[in-house]
Amino acid sequence: MKILFTKNIDQNIISKELGEDILVDCVEVIKTKPILISPFELKNYSLIFTSVNGVAAFFKNRFKPNENFTAKNYNKIYCVGEKTKRALRKFGFGTFKVLKNAETLSRFIIGNCQHEQFLHFCGNLAINVLDKDLPLQNIKYKKITIYNTEEINPLIPEKYHAAVFFSPSGVRSFARRNSLDNMKLFSIGETTSSELRNYTQEKIFTSEGNTLTSIFELLKKEIGSPM
């Protein structure tokens, strides 16, 4: 069996998780680049991060959140996904709330955080759930584009039994020049699966969590079934 991962994954991790009998190719379908901006005062704002790239670009630009909960103007940090949470921890910051995707974060904010004002540090292709939903509820929200995502649109002539996708932009980049037919399609989270449904009628296998571990668990469960 041959599987395509649409991002670079350490081959040692792949071999450990899937064994030596599964052939795996990794092809990057998107690339990201931080945008350099001048850091500004974060006082009185709650901060939102929906990707690891957003976290990396935020600290590359030398922003300094105030996480002292005893201070009057400390910054609550909300994030999407365990990977984003871990990225924040690497820089020494915890999270006030972690949700599995932008939709659940939006519902949580609308239900519990009406009086906060939010800055969302994200990429140029971030899905528009938060900036669509929150202003309608009179919640102060501003999107700060802090990195660019470019869809590479590679042509991949090799044929695979399965393909694994990690983001909506990755789906779009792949689908522009390649077919999604006659493969098992694996997706990291419902947001990416929703994008896949725009391009195919094939069944999509969606991981329960937005983590690499969840994807491997799903692969191990399904790759034994007939193609």
C-alpha cells in the first residue's frame, strides 16, 4: 500500500506508527512565511490562536502577552487544537481555553465571553468563522494577519491508495492539479474534511482530534480494510 502525506512528517515516526510494509511519500502542498509587523500594546485584549504558524509568527514579531492573572489587564489566551497549545507552552505561555476547531471556539465565546475584546493572530487564508460570527453578536473582534500561506499546487503523477490532508488550504492546493478519486481520503479534523467535500464524493475518514497521533490511530484502524 502507498500513502501520500500532504506535509513533511519524520519518516522515523511514520515507520514506528505504520510499520515498514506501508510505503509513504511526503509532499509539501503549501508553504508559510511570517509577516513582519511592529508589536503593539495588547492590554485589555484576549488573544486567539488557531494554528502553530500563528503562534510562531506572533513571537517572532516580539509580542509580549501579560499572563499574570493577578494583574488587571492580563491577556487571556484562547487556542484551537492541542498542537497550538503545545506551541504556546514552548514559548512559556499557557492557555485559558482550548477548543477543537474554530466553530466550537466561536460558540464558546458567544456563550461565555460577551464582554471581552479579541485579537486573532492568524494567516491570510484563515477560515472566516470567527470574523463572521462574533461581530454579529456585538463582540469586539479583530483579525491580525501575521503570516502568509501560499498554495503550491504541485502536480503529483504518482498514484496512491490513500492520501492524508492537514488543512483546507492543503486540500485546495492538491485538488487544483490532482484528482481525489479512487483513493481513501484521511483528514485531520472536520474543517479540513468540509473542504474535501467540495472536491469529491469519496468517503472521507476524519480523525477525532486535530493531532498527528489521531491521524495515525485512524490510519491504523482503516488501512487493513480492502481498498
